[in-house]
Amino acid sequence: MAQEARREEYQIELRNADHSAKLALDAQEIIVSDLTKLYSTI
């Protein structure tokens, strides 16, 4: 039972880490897009 609870907790941590990584990637893509627009007008 305790092992199952730890496994579930680990799965939740993995999902949270995956979600955080996706958010970071989305933010980077927005920054690159904004910088590309900025420098293409110069």
C-alpha cells in the first residue's frame, strides 16, 4: 500500500514536471517570436 502511494506521488511529480517544462518551452517560443518580430523591423 505504501509503495503504491509512493508510486502515485512520483507519477504526480512527473506530470507536474512535464507541465512545467511545457510552460517553459511555450514561454521560450513566445520570446523568440517577439524578438524575431522586433529585429525584423530594424
